[in-house]
Amino acid sequence: MDAEATYRERAREQADLFEAKLAGSGPGSQTSAGRFDALLVRSDTPIEKVLAALIDFARPALDHAELPDELWSWVAEIPGWHVVFYGGSPGSREWIEGEHLVEPFGDLTSYVHIEHDQKRPAFDRVLMVQEDFRVICSDENDFERAPEVAARQLHRRDPWRLLEELTGVGLLALRAVIASAKPVYLICRHCIVLRGVEPNRIAVRRPVPPAPAIPEIEQLFEQAESGWSAEIEGQLFGYARAIADRGLDLVPRLLSMLRQKNPRPRSSRIALSALGMLRPEEAAQELVSWTGKSSAVLRSAAIGALAMLQQPARPALSEGAKSRKAAVKSACQGLLRVLDDPRFKALRDLRVARESAPTASKLRLASADLFSILATDLDYQPRLEERARLIREGGAGLAAHVFALRLTHFGRNPNGMLLSYEELLDLVADDPAAPWVLPLVLLEMPFGDSMFHNVASQKALVIHAKKRFGAPFNTALRLVRAVGAIE
């Protein structure tokens, strides 16, 4: 089977699934007694021909603008007439152009196109194509009077009285058959899927927008300082990663920033995290000094950076453990326990598992194919399955890596289905090390609470992990909290 046939078959399979779902849920918000678009066609025309004509109606938008993403219909019968209600994504009014409405549908010799919106009755329209004349009933500026009906004055511009007079079908009859209509998908994932109708040559995936350009260092810090506070919380580690990716040459500059008088809080948090990601041994002493700050946020950022440093931080931590400052002493003693205490063996083992997770899996999960998946792609379902499979196979170590990957993604999250933090934990729930994934991340990259979708929220994730893992997670969280990185 060639690639195009494979795409078409996949779209058909997805359309079958959607049709089954629609059969149970009904027409939905786009087709109701108060709002619908419909075709009324004499029943001596096969319904397949009517549906093919509806595709021809949508084809110009699909060809020229890759719209609609989807086109679905509900087919019902009134004695003597087929009634085809239809809707799309985006909404049909966004892709139907007025000139299309006065074109006959393929070889259909007689049909009625109907638009009804109870909230905007002035825009109700009935378009008749019957032999050689057309009648459009809507607002005052949208009239074509045919000689045969001019004398009737169009019933004071009441399209429904005119429709019933000409066809025997009125608005009440149309509303009554909505509930009995059967769903049919016509376009799915940009591909025509009606059996027997030649499909458009549409690619399996929508184009992926280019990654945002990473600004210069000065611009990154300025963006962080001027950004909305809730936004920076969600992007803090992404900024730090973008800086760390510039390399170890930036270490002196970052240290200089932290040592200046009255350093800016947001920039300092980013600089601290970036140093932790770079892991320079010469930064350990400076990071230790920041564990004594009065700000709990800055203190936790410094502890997280030291936790990322791991062994290179040991000499500075040993010295800090003797400090006269209670906060510095507590933080350094806590981090030394992480390095040495047998109770933290599971945490150390998870760190090793994270570092040794298959490089191919890490790269694949970070790729444009799997990091964010568009539901409009024909192959979105296999990619979701591949993403889940890779994480299950990689276990808690790979899950910890992907968790950090999400936190350190630069800029705004791309469109599409991102793997949620909760789902990530659930995928590796059977791994004995799974209860340590969230505590490890909170130790190294402590984040706060958020009410925004796709932004990590400490409180919400802790609640989820407690329910998911129970006592093992509570034990892990207590040990990590004792270090002081999180409240």
C-alpha cells in the first residue's frame, strides 16, 4: 500500500471512531434546534451523491487554505427529502464563501441550502436552486427576487413560510428530525474520507512552526525581569537552560551577576539554576553563600543548583556545614545527607538511572515528532502510543529526564498535546523508583504552584503523587523536604 493510500486508510479509521462517538453523543453544539446549517435534497437523489456534493462544496476551502480541518454531517429523512445537517472545525461560517452558495452542488438539479441561527434571525437564509430560478431570503440587502414569486412579497421576508410553501418542509419539521440523524464524517484530519470519493493529496502532518529564536543573554534577563510573574514561574528553568546551553564560558559572567550589589531576584534565580545545569566546580562556594539568603525562593534556588552540581559541590558543602549561619548550615548538612545517607540510596540510584537512560530514547522524546503532537495529524495516535511506550520501557530514570525536559523547554509551550506531568508519573507507576521522580525534580529544580494548564504546580503534583504512590512517596518527600529546597 503506497503512502497516500495509507494516509487515507488511517483517516478513514479515525473517522469511523469519531462517527461511533458522535452516534452516542448526538450532533453537538453546531447542530441544534436553535442553530444549524443543512441541505434539503429530494429523496430521488441517492444520499451518497448528496454527500459527495457537500464535499465539492467544501473542497475549495480545503484545496486553497487546508480548511476545514474536519467536516461532519448528520443525515436524516423527511418524507420526500434528504436532510443533511453539517458542521465543521473550524465552524462552517469561517470557511464557506458567499459565492459558493449560488453554485449548484455538482449534478444536483434541485436542492435547498438552509442557515438558521435563532439568536440572529436576521441572518436566517434559505437558498433555493430549482430549475432556472433562485430565491434567497435573509436580511433586506440580500435578495434576489424571481419573477415567479415577486408578487408574494416573500411573506415579509419570512424564509420559513416560503420554504414550507415550496417544499412542504418547515422549520419545526427540520428541528424534529435532528435527534434521529445519523453521523457521517466527510473530511477528517484534512483528508476526504467519504468512501468512493477521490481524496485530496494532503500531507500526513500539519507543518511544524519553527522553534522560537533564543534571544541574546541580555534580552533573556530583560524578558524575565519584565514578564508577568505567573508567566516567568512557568518559564524560569527554560530561561536557565537557554543560558546554560551557551556553554561554560558564561560561568564568570553569571558569578559576577550574583556577586554584584543588590542583584535582581528573577535574574538571580535564573543564574543560579543555569550554574547548576553547567555544573562548574568553581561556582559551588558562591552557591553555598546563597543558601543563607533571607528570601526562601532564592534560598531554594541555590539549594537546587547545588543538588544539580552533586559531587563537585562536596568540598564547599563540607565547609558550609560548619557555618555559623543556621540556614547555610542546615542546607549544607541536608545536601551532604543526600550524597551520603543510606536512606537516600533510592534517590542516588534514580539519578544514575536518569543519566544512563538510552540516549536514543531521550532524543526521540525531545524531537518535534513526540514532544508536542497535533491532534489534526493523521498519525497522531501512533505517535502518542510511541511516546508512552518509550517512557514505560525507560522507567523512572527516563521519566525523571523527561520531567526536567518539560520544565526546561524554552519559551511558550508549542501547540499540540504535551505529555502532562501527571500522565508521566502514571506511565512509570509500576517502577519501584517511581515515587522518587517528583522528589528528585523538586530537589534540583524547585518550582512553585500554578493554576495554569501545562505549567508545573507543586501542590497539585504532590497531591497526585500521594494518591498514586502512597507511603513510599510520603517517605521520599519528607527526606527531600528536610534538605530545605521545598517547603
